[in-house]
Amino acid sequence: MHLAQADNVTPVWRCERVAQRAPSGLTKVLSYPDAHHGFDADELPARLAYGLGTVGYHPVAAAAAWEETQRFLTASP
């Protein structure tokens, strides 16, 4: 799970609670400080408040998440 620490649309604690219920070792949780909901959507501005919360592109978090995803997808079982 790639979680944005500044996410006020889907709060981190809710996602962490879901991950804690998964069998041990099944879920890996990574969180990115100062990142908002949609942090990997490069078409978004850095911060955009709207009715449900705040979204925003965070290039450092997006790059880290992509790198981790590539590592996961190319890992040998």
C-alpha cells in the first residue's frame, strides 16, 4: 500500500487498519510524508482543495512509489 501521510480524503489510519487485518507478510505499507491524495497524478497541481479534501501531485513521493512498484513487479518469487 502506498499511503499519503497528508491524505484527508482517505485517511492513512483507515488504510493502516485494513493492512493490519491482513495475514502477516501479505501487505507492505509505505507512506510518504507531505503527500496528498492522488500524489502520483502528475496532471494535478501540488495542492488543490475541493469539496471532499485535498489532492495534489508530489513528484518525490510519486517517484519513490513507482520505484518500489517496479521493484515489486520484477522481484523473483
